[in-house]
Amino acid sequence: MNTLQYGTLYGIGVGPGDPDLIPLKSVNILNRVRVIFAASSSKNAHSQAVNIARPHIPATSEVRLLPFPMTKNQAEKETCWENHARTVIAEMEKGHDVAFLTLGDSLTYATYGMCSNMCWPWRPARRW
């Protein structure tokens, strides 16, 4: 019998760009999760999504940027996605609820959608 408690992965859209316009549900989730992931370029450590959400991220939360290469090399992109998916799953296997911040809708043209799809093969039994 599996007695592990897996965490939940939440895709969080940060709204139209103004920290005061982040959806209340997103703010509530940010206050509950232990780790917050966000995409960044592999060329810098910047995330506009984190900048927008920053006023709503508790000091006790860990923010982790996941750098993505801007490349046309499909193998390089897939390796990157797989590594990031494993990073997210590792936190969930510790029982931590985690969030993945995105600009706009988290399921439309967003890195969260791809991360969620890549995590799917390794997902815990439920809570997705």
C-alpha cells in the first residue's frame, strides 16, 4: 500500500500585468503552496510572472526559476522540459503543494501547460 501523500500542482495565471489584478483564487493558492515555479530564459534570471506576483508571495515560500533555452533544437527543448518536469514532481513527491506561475491563461500558450503534460507520465495517482 502506498502511504505517500503527494502534493498538488497548480497552474497560476497572474492576470493582465498589474499585481492588484491577480485573481483572488491565485492569491489564495500562492498563500498555501510551499514552492513556486516560474519560467525564465536560460540567458537570465528574470521572470515577469514572478515580478507581477511578488507582492502576493509569502516570504516563507520558495521561488524557483526554471530556465528554458530559446532554441529551435527540439531535442534540447525536450530534455529541458523533462528535467523541469522531474524537478516539479520531486517537490510533489515530498508532499508539497506547488504552483507554476504564468503570464495570462495558464493553459493557453503557457509553459505551465507543457510542464503539466510532461509531468503526466510520472504523475502521482491523482490531484492533478
